[in-house]
Amino acid sequence: MAMDFIDRLQALAKKLEQVKETLATEEATKNALVMPFLHSVLGYDVFDPTEVIPEFTADTGTKKGEKVDYALMKDGEVQILIECKKYGEQLTSKHASQLFRYFSVTRARLAILTNGAQYEFYTDLDAPNKMDEKPFLTLDLEDIDEHAVPEVKKLTKSSFDVESVVGAAGELKYLNQIKKLLSEQFKDPEEDFVRFFASRVYSGVLTAKVKAQFLEITTKALKQFLNDSINERLKSAMGSDAPSKVAEMVEPEEAVQADSEELDTEKPKIVTTEEELEGYNVVKAILRQRVDVGRIAYRDTQSYFGVLLDDNNRKPLCRLRFNAKQKYLSIIKVDKSEERKPISSVDDIFSFSEDLLKTVDFYE
């Protein structure tokens, strides 16, 4: 029985897992992965030069002796140009330079840049006969995206439909960019993104303090929304007997008590304590060695008291976590992660002067 397209892709992905440690050169990558992709997945006869031309050279306009690794042919015309790199090498626009040059001197509408595991698909959306700088689609055999599969299937020999692929390319390109943006906002929402939600649900003035609260609330709401979606899908997959809480993807500490997060302008839930202000003064005393003390600001939230440079959420300096029995000073690292240092009194903050000064240096 003939294998389905997705099965053929998965078989190649399995092979990749088995052989990847041995792929030290571009030639090894071509033989072990790229030729099987062209032959077994896309269905071209790699030994028939009327279908696949290895080491393809165009007649005009290219540097002397320069070749593209493969050209896929149909009815005597070049349809797809393919450039290969060795497995493990990052694919960059520099690698695509030969494809760029060849694209304009052939009638190809599609080009593929690959390292055997990742396949980037390009066309000419931005200007006719000029290859775009960004791919409209990426297929990663180490992490197959189900949305990419039907688009790649259109390139198989049996259902080759270049017009359909190019037609869908514009939407795919922007769809993937928007998905990437959403993913970034879910991890670390920008001020405009937070303001969009805050302005819809909060009727008061969006002061700096309110915006800081909403940054935290929006981040938590996004995490909960993802959790709820996953729970719904798991519940429907497992049937009505599934437990009411199937998946808990966010850290318990960050989980939201649904109703208690609403902003209550009558009784603010955020209370800035004397001890937090005392800690803030100690942090200022340490940091004034490096920066003007007027640039150091604070924003208090329900879970921590944050100290910022230039009152900018993107420049956190440290966090005082004084709300529980065990107090912590959270040092902000270069990748914006936190390193929590347990302290027993405000004066203990002085012991971490070097760490705090290093954080300022990231931004200066």
C-alpha cells in the first residue's frame, strides 16, 4: 500500500533522527536527507535528468563556475531551484545568495534553501522575478508543523501546482509572521498590546502604575487563556470523564485567582509597605555609583515591588519579593530571567551590590 504524504515525511524525519550524528559534510547531508526528500517525499526521479538536474548551471548572468545544487524540471522548464547546506548549519540570507542570482535568470517561481532538516521555501511576492528575502513557508523535519504539510504536498510530482503554491504564499508569509508576533506577545507583551486590552476593560486613566498592573494582569490572562484552550482540547479528546483540570501549564505561583485580579479603584489591592520603600532606598544607594538617582523608579505589583531604570518596563533592575515569610531579592539577568536571593533583612541587599551594578551595566 502506498504511504500517505505525511507518513513519507515522518519516515524521513525518523531517518534524520537516526543518522544526524554522522552528517559531517554537505555531500553526506544531500545523500542521506535531501535526495530522499526529493525522491521519496516529493516523488521525483533523482536519476532522471529531465526531472532533477544536479549541479545546475544557468546560461547567463551568474558568476563563472557557480552552480545551484538541484533544479527540478517539468516540461523542459526549471520549476524549483534548490540550494543545500550541511545538516546543523543555520540557514541565512547569505546562503541564499546563489538562489537570488539564479532566480532572475531562470523561469523558476520557487526556490528551496535546506540543511536537510529545515526547508525554507521562497518565491517572488515582493517584486516579479526577484526572489523574496524571507521565506513564505518553513518545513522543519525535527518539528513538523501540520499547517505546512498540505502546502509542501502541492510540490509533489503527482500534484505539482506552482500557481496554487505561489497564490497561497502571500497569505502564508503574513500568517506565519503574525503567529510569530502573537507568540512573542504571549511571552512578553509590549506596551501597545497591553494598552489595547486595558483600554477596553478599564475606564479610568491609564497612569504608569495602572499600566504596570495591567502588564501583569494581561500576561496572566494570556497564560490562562492558553491553559483553558489546552484543557478544552484535552477534555474533548479524553471525553466527559476527563478530570476538570487536565493541564496546568503556568507556574502555580503565577496562577491567577480569576476574580481577585479585577482592578478595584475604591480599595487598591496593591499596598506599598514601609519595608519595600526602605529596600528601594537601599537599591538606590547602591546604584547611584553608576547612574543618576533620578533615573531609578519603582512600580509596585501584587506579587513583587519592581525597581526600574528610566521607569521603563523593558529595563527592570531588580524585584523585592517581601510579601511572604521568606523575603527575596530578585536579581535580573541579561536574558531578563530572575535569580532569587533569599534575604532576612533589608540590609542584606547590600551584599548583592555587585550583581545590581552588573544589571545596570546591561542597559548602559
